[in-house]
Amino acid sequence: MIRQVKIVRSVSIMLLLFSTLSVFAQKFDKNTLDKLTKGYIHESLEQLKSLLALANDAHYAEAIEENIKWCETAFENRGFKIQRLSTSRIPLLLASRIHPDAKKTVLVYLQIDGQPVDSAEWNQDNPYEATLKQQSANEGWNAINWGRLKEEINPEWRLFARSVSDAKGPAMMFLTAMDIINDAGYDPNYNIKVVMDFEEELGSPRLPEAVKTYSNELSSDMLVIFDGPRHTSNEPTLLFGARGISTLSIEVFGPRVPQHSGHYGNYSPNPALRLSKLLSSMYDEKGRVGIKGWYEGIAISDLARKQMALVPDKEEEIRQKLGIKTIDDIGKTYQESLQYPSLSILGMRSAWTDSQTRTIIPASATAELNIRLVRETNGERMVNLVKEHIRKQGYHLIDSSPTDQERQTYDKIARFNSSSFYEAFRTDFDSEIGIWLRKAMKRAFGKDPVQIRTSGGSIPISPFVTTLNIPAVIVPTVNKDNNQHSPNENLRLGNYLEGIKTIASILTQAL
């Protein structure tokens, strides 16, 4: 059961508050943060366990409704006003706390839904039942009794469950940080609005329209996203941008149905060969996209290069981990490579392979691709660049299967379909939100966080940035090796503790 804010906490927590918070409102320093976080961890983990127990695959609206109700109760109990922002399917949830003298409003984005589950691939009976584990001598993970948390909190222990890292764990970190400041009687001097997304793993298809519809309700001065993993060093991290994404599907056609390779091998054009040549024409020998205009308008300043150089990447270790000797000739470093748009071949399919191989000329060949966008690019323009390139290779483009007339009219035919999910965003390091978050992180950890200009992944934040015209920064908290989207997703307890401390420090950083 979710605890009521007004209920008096345990004697140990109350004594901790009185002993460490005599000047709480004036000084919320690193030591105080450490003590308080440890004092709240047990109850916080119990609540996280109850949230994780709710299946949250957004394909099933009935299951998501239980998550929405849980969040409504959790935020109401912490002094928030709740509003459902209706969409054509699953609503967004908006929780608001208004300060009477606030001059600023901070919008917080939390994701609650998760990826589907294949229970057979998990090393536990129920992926929705949080299981405490410790690493064994052979680097596997063994379950240990949940009750051991009452005796000690080993930062290297991990919780295993679907969505524990992506991103119910960060949501519970935020709620626990609210418990800390509520119990201390601390009231941030700015308005807090929290928007919860229950379809993020579906690409948040209804989010852009919802942000337009509810722009007044969501109006704010800046956006903070509690999502994603820290830098590989596991040091406190701020991400000032994320690449956007567009998806492409290309199908090249050959004979109407598969044909015997002996009868037609020197007669019917092979669509697998044609698709391979088409894809090859999009790149040069060093991995750069060769489509005209692809990198147009992108310039990296000396300041940006200096900022990227401060990120503690270890290039040799990255290459060893990937099992590669050389990198594509697009950026000189990992961070620099993320500043350019990419065109990635995600998969190819044509006829059969392995034990299913057949002596045929396939009827068609398909490739799935995506474009990772940067702030200087536009999704629609980049898709059109690919489309025009395919036409220049002599293809007639269609958006479905070819008709008999089209087959007899055109030499080369390709089906081309695309969808633009969302654009990229990037915020300046020395913007108001950047300075504010950096101060809070330094107070919590005694040093500046790792600051990353652009992350490689994509999150559906651009509708807020473009529609509401506000800057955004991501505050990641979970461990990099968390297996998000995969079986055995996990969250390191040390990261959970530091995540609570991070958010508590941000909530108590005046604006």
C-alpha cells in the first residue's frame, strides 16, 4: 500500500530528521543527503516493488490502467493535484504542485510503461516480481532473500524486474525525494508539474498532439527528464540532448513469385542483389553516408569539441567491447560521432537461409533502416533525401505491392514507406536549466557531473521542446549495464540510492 504523506514515519526516520535538519531549509548538503537517502531506502524499495508488480506493456490498455491508478494515488498522497490528459487511447497523467510565490515552473517527464516480456528468457519465474540478487563468483546473478535489505544495503546488489531501470525505478526515486522534502517541511520555490507517459515504448504516438491540445496545462519554463543510464563510468551525468528518429522500409521486387534458380538464374533479375547494390550506393567505403546533402548544415565549434573532450570515454575500451578495430570515418571520437545524423541498416530479409535454403530466385528483398536525427536536421527532409537517392538509382517508388501494369512498365520497382517519430533536441550547457542542474549535482556529489552534449538514443521529448518552446535536460540515474528492453533488466542499488539523492538535491535547489 502506498503510504500517506500525513502519516508519521517511523521513530528512526523522525529522529534522523530532527538530528540532521535543524537548518534543513537553509542547507541541504552532501552529508545530509546521504543520511536521509539511507533512512528512506527500505520503505522506498517496498513501494517500488509494488509498482513493479503491475504489468505495464502498453499494448494492453487494461494493464496500463492499473499503473495509472497507482500513480494517481502516489502523487495525490504527496500533495499533487492530478489530471488525466485524454488522448485517443491511453491518457497522459499530469501531477501539479503550485507554489504561491513561484516565478518559475519546472516540468518533469517520467515514463511508466515498459517493453513486452518473454518470461522464458528471464532467470526468474515472474519478470514483474522484483527479485533481489547478488553476483556470484562466475559473474552470474543469484537470488537472495528480500529480508536481507533490513540488515544491510549493499550498493552492488541489484533488483531484477521489467521496467526497474526503464523507467519505474527513476519514477520511484522522484517520489522518494518528494517524501524527503515533504517530511522536512521544505517547499521548492518553483511550481512542479510532472507528466507521466504510458506509451513511450510504443514511440509515444499520441504525445505530439496531446502536447498541442494541453499546451496551457503543460506550460512551463524548462523540462527535466529522469530517464536513461548514466555515462559508462557510472559517474553522475547530465545529458543536454538526444537524437531524433525516423524509420524507413524498402522492398525491392523481382519476379511475381519465387522462381527456380536453375531455370531462371540467368534470366530474371534478382531482387536481393539489386537491394544490396542499392544499399551499398548509399555509403562510401569508410562508412560515411554518401547521399548528397546528408551532412549539410552541421558544424562543430571548438567549444563543443572541448566540452566533448571532457567526457571520460575510453576509446580503446569502447572498441574492445564492440569487438572492432576501426570506426566509421564520421567523427574522430565516440562523442563526436553522435553529433551527426546516421543512416543505419537494421535488418535485411529475402527468401530463406540456413537449413531452409531453397534453390530459388526470390520474389522480393526487404531492408529496414532508421535515421538518427540531430538538432540541425529535419526528419522529413532527411527521409526525402533517401527517397530521391533511390529514384536516382533508377527505381520507380510505390507504397504497396506493384500492380501487373507497373511490373510491365518499370524496370526497377521499390516499395518505400517511412514514419518520423520525433525530432532531436539539444540544450546549451550554460542555459538557465543547465546552470541550475549543475549546481544541484555538485552540491549532492561534491564535483561537477559528466556533461554530454548529445546522447545516441532517442526519446520523445521534442514535442515539449518545440510546442512549449522550453529547454530540456536529461538527468539519467541508472547503471549502464541494466539490460533495458532485454530479459533480466536490473537496477543497481547504489544507483537507486544516488538517484534519490540526485533528485532530492535538484528539488531543493532554488530557482
